Amino acid sequence: MFRLISRTLSFSSILKPRTAILLAVVGLCPMGMAQQVSFSLLPPRTAEPSPIVKLKPVQLENPREVPGEHRFWDRQNSLLFATSAAFSAADFVVTRDNLRSGGQELNPMVGVFGHSSAGLAINFAGETAGVVALSYFFHKTGHHKLERAVSMLNSGASASAVTFGMAHR
């Protein structure tokens, strides 16, 4: 191993044509040998100096909020989450009543938890928490329309499940 390293770092690698040309160009160039550029050799500036412009910092009305964005727990999101939670609770009640009276669960995810009331409650509470978590993810990534669409979609799905469950008692 040491023999291989010593061969690659030998003096003969310095004498390769590319390295020799580079060393010759740098050695013959006067700027390559200088340690710093002398500005006294540059021609004087003939342009007039630019006028001084005073810039004022922009003050936002509320520095915590960027225009076009909103807080996560604003009024609209709070109403959407409350609506989603209410429809999930109604779906829980209708599903539990239908399963107690001999009905069948059509959603395979709910079917896993549908053997007890506690399992159903955990399922629907997890669904509501998942909606809030996914909305928060979309809020943090700047997808504000998707943030609200998640709650709307879940509310619509739960409302249709409640309607279907009520119609097929």
C-alpha cells in the first residue's frame, strides 16, 4: 500500500506536460509572481461619483406575519377543524350504531378498529388529529390552499359516510 502511494506522489508526476505548462505560465506571468495588485497602475476613474441615496427600511404593519400568509389557528382553519371533528364524531356514532345492530363496515381501515367502541373512538380521533397534522404540514410548506382543502375533503367524506349510514340502517 505504501509503495502505491509513494509512486503516485513521486517527482515524475510533477513533470507531466499539463503541470509543466501551468508552472511555466504562472512563473512567466508578472501578476502571478506579485503578492497583491497595485491599484496605482490602473487608469483613474473618469466617471462622476454616484449620488448618495438614502434607503429607508420597509416597516410591515405586523412584522410577525408576511403579507399573503396567515396564522395556522386563524378563524377559518378553526371552523374547518371544528366542522371536520363534528362530522367525524357523527360518523363514529352512526358507525357504532350500525355495527351494533348487525351492520357491516365498508371502510377497511375502520374495519380493523371496529370490533369495539374504544377502537372506533381511537380511529376517528386519530383521523381528526391526522387532518390537523397534515394541514399544519401544508401550512409550514406554504401550500395554504391545500392546507384548507384537507379539512374540507375530510368533512365531505365524513358527511357522506354519515348520510350513507343513516340511509342504510
